[in-house]
Amino acid sequence: MKNKLIQLILMTCGLLTSALAQDASQNNPATPGGPAGLLQSLANAVGVAPENPAATNNAPDLKFGLYIHFGIATFAHPGEQGLVPAERFAPTSLDVKAWVHAAKQAGMTFAVLTSKHVSGFCLWDSPGYGYDVTQSPFKGDIIGDYIAACNAEGILPGLHYSIPDAYNEGAVRGGRAPVSPVYFAQIKKHLTELHTRYPGIRIEVLDGDGRLSPEQYDEIKSLIKQLTPDCMLWNTSKRPERGPPYVSDSIIKGWMWRPQPQLIPADTLFDHYSWAMEKAQPYVLNVGPDTSGRIPDDQMAILTQLKNMIATQPLTPPTAPAQPSAAQPSAADRLKQLKSLYDQGLINKDDYDRKSKEILDSL
């Protein structure tokens, strides 16, 4: 009976679509909602739904995904200041297939990898660029292998690209500090390379997009949509006009792996997952592969625990997750870094004096 009703709906919509097309040719206004709206209205009227509304809207399942923070900062020494030399990027047993398989085993449907984080180090070969994998001992195509692994596992591949960039700007600039025309040209070059060389990117997270002017953001959005029409733009400024809301979380305290990282318990992560589900927002959970290039066993154990909790437990009362952050440097280290920026001429004396006072007043 239901199949006959659906057939009747489709036949009726076909007739109405023809009528609408005839009206349009006569310069008459179209019926509000168009054929798709008519289909939904008719389906509602008889108590059935279209066979596959997700496919109709080209909307993939983005409930639960894996964030993968991996880059030059993974190889930083404890307490190290400044940029880590590119030649230190030397994973001994990098296994991107294992990353993506972990996402599949955890019941995830998408993944996001840091193509460039705040250091400015690129995980792909960017011609003419001075801080990427080609300056390291590692030989291989991490981004290409990652996307291939995602395709093989049925995981939607996403990339993370940081606007704040210590290599290109001399410091990690947050807030709404404007992006210079020179650096903006580099950003566009990078994103053009990624979306030309690696087709099939479905999510692009623009980290620190709040620094982009409306005109700069629109230019990037247009560029990505032209190169990868099915790619969705996410943003860390969480501006609704710039992309859908989502919740990002981390198994480790911070984003990149460091020796003996503090791990977040599975029950805490489950609370955060519950909050995201209550808000109907995607939940993307970060892991930090270590210097070998593998996700450590202790992180994998928590990922498995969380998967089992999601499968067997009712959602907990919603609790907003705290945003993970890197370990706060000591006041002495912050003052030292501030002095270095001043000595290099990257900040003026007024800013140096003001920031020094803020640090000292916080003690």
C-alpha cells in the first residue's frame, strides 16, 4: 500500500512539475517550495516520507567523527619555544590506514586531519614553501594516503587548515587580528593546492576564521566551492553564517600528543557526546598520534570504551564540554617569549609593556 502511495506522489509531482515549468515559461510566479516542497507536502498528507531524504539533500551523516591532530608540534620537546625544525618531523611507523580504521571501528562516519596547524608546517608538498614535509626526512604523501584510506573505509575525509600561523606571521595571532594581503595570498595558494591535488575532500575546517574579513572569507568559500562543490566549510569562530555548529573535543588534554599526556576519561567524553546529541550537533573527537605516527594504545582504549558506552547506555543529562587547550606556559616562559617577539620587532614597546604587566598582574 505504501509503495502505491509513493508512486502516486511521484506521478502527481511529475504532473505538477510540468505545470510549474509551463507557468514559468509564461512569466508567472512559481508555487512556493517548488517540486521538492510539493513532494514533502504530499508525503506528509498521506503519512509517508520520501525514500531517502538524506540523499535528496546530499546531506551525509555527520553525527560522530574523528579529529586527528598530527604535525610538527608532535615532535616538539617539552617546554620548547619557537618553531620546531622541519627536519625533526620523522615518524618511524606512520599508519594513516590505522587512524581511519580506528574511526570506522568506533562507529564514526567522518574524520578531520590537520593539514596545517598553528605552526604553519604543511603535511603536504607545497611547491616553493619553506616549511613542509619536503624539508623533513619523511618521504610519502600523508594527505593522499589519508583520503584514500577514508574512501576505502567509507569515511568522509575532512581537513583542518589553521589561519593563525607562526611561520608566516612570526607569531600565533588570535582574536580578530587582520590577515595581511601577502599572507592571504599564501592561504589561497595552499587551499587551491589541497582542493586541486586531493579531490573528494568533504569537510574543510577553517581554524581561526574569525580573523578573516567578510570579503576574505567569501573569497575562500567561493574558491573551495568552485574546486570541491561537495565540500562543507566548518569554522572555529562558530559564526552561524559561516557554517554549521559542531562540538570538538579531545581524548588528550590539549590537541597534539606530548610525552605522558593527561587523558580525559571515557565517561566525561560520553557526557560531552550526550550534550552534542541533545543539541543535534556533530561531535568530533580528537586523538593525537605520537612520534611513531600511531595512535597510542591508551587513547585507543578510551576510544573503545566510549564506543561501548554509546552502544549500551542512554544519553546522560547534557553537560556542555570544556574546550581543550594546550598546557599554559609558565609566567617566566611567557615573559621570555614576549621579550623575544619585542626583540625581533614583531610587537611595539606599548604592546610589550601592556602584555608584560598583564602577565605579572596574573601572578
